[in-house]
Amino acid sequence: MDTGNMDFLKWTSEEVGRWIESIGFPQYKPCFTENCVTGRKLIFVDCVRMPRLGITDFKDMQAISARVRQLLGITEAVWSRSIADPPRDNMGLFLEMKSRTGVKSDQFTYQQLLEDICH
């Protein structure tokens, strides 16, 4: 898996707002900037959380959620899972760990995750 394009994790809320504009939803830029949604917080933006940001049009929510998953490189939302579900994929685990803040999370790499899983 290519993780070289993880720059979105460093995005500020303004950069997330510009991204939302660029994918065709300029009306929602304030929803992201005023709620301080950074690249790391974008990991958790799905149809469950969007109404809390002020996005209530279901078709827009579906489209934005799909674009977020595309940006993250995952095929389905993995954040509200049942313990009965099969284990999530490595990228989902990595993104969940990268969503945290702090020096340890900042320095954590996908390669480290793979090494941890193998050992």
C-alpha cells in the first residue's frame, strides 16, 4: 500500500475547507472551518457525524463521505464497527492511530504498523 500521499493528515481546518470547496461543496466550507476539522479529524467525518457539523442533506453527506473514504484510501467506513465484525484492514488501523495527536502519533509510520503486526 502506498502511504506516500498522507499529506492530508497535516491539513489545517482552512486546508480542509479548501478541499471541500474543490470537490464541489463550497457551501459546507464554514461547517468544516468553524468546527476546526483538521486533516486528522477528517478521518472521522462520516454520515453519522456530518449533521453535528451542520450538513444535513443526505445525498451531500453520502457524496462527501465517499470522497473522504477515497482520500483516505479505504473502501468503507470503519470507525463505528461492531466487535463481531472481521478485523479492519491495515490502512484503517493506521489511520485510526494517526488520528491521535502527540509526538508519538506524529512520528508513527505505516511501515511501523506493518512491522508491529508481523512481530
